[in-house]
Amino acid sequence: MKTSATNRRVHQLMTAITEGKLNPRPDFQRRLVWTNDDKISFIRTVLRGLPFPEIYVCAGTLDADTGSATEYLVDGQQRVTTLHQYFKAAPGLKLGTLAAYADLKTEEKEAFLEYEVVVRDLGKQPLDQIREIFELINSANYALNSIEIKNA
């Protein structure tokens, strides 16, 4: 399988979700499992401009008459959904001491929206192969122990 890696800015991902061009929760995805603390920690990572692992997308639907296409998010659901919740001020996201997106300075908002996410595009693949890839990517059931977390 040939894949390509590019960067997309957060604003491109947010727009794609809002317009229905990127489906962050296709039927093969598992449920959202991040705690609120996980989400806050991740948002802080992005606001500080620090990197996070690439996300995977694949071709979804294609309307041959209009040229309108969609993509499915294969891996990165927790991350992309968290970014979208923060950007849209989702009521279930409890920010604590973290500033809401709406309360950021203009420069901070722009930095958030211009943050580059590495996207690995799997292209057009049969759905059963995408499911297999999803299962392989998410097959590790390993959590860091306290010493590994401290060292990280």
C-alpha cells in the first residue's frame, strides 16, 4: 500500500469536519475514551506548539457527478475530536484553568488554527482493509507505567 504524508493545519481539519468532508467517527471507530484531563493535557500540547503523533485518513465517499468527496478518520479520533470540542466550545469539555478558545488573544487563536498536524493519507482502500489497518494501529493495549510517565 502506498501512502502519503502531508501537513494540514488545524483550521483545515475543523472546516472539513464542520462541512461534513471529514468524518471523525466512521462506524469502525471505537467510542471516545479520553478523560477530560487527557483532553486538557492534549490541548495544552497544541497551544504550546509541541508535536503529537500523525493521524491517518482514507478516502470516503465520492460523488462522480459533482466531484464532492469525503474522508474518514482512521486513527486520531481522540485528538481531532478534542481539537474540535475546544474550538467549538463543547459544553462537556471542562477547561478548569485553561483559557477557552474564545478567550485567547488573536495571536493565540491564529497559532492554534495554524498548528500543523501530520496527516498520513491511506488513499482509497476497500473498507475491510481500512478496518484491518484500524485494528492493527490500535492493537497495542499498553499503558505507560508511572516511571515511564515521569521520564517522558
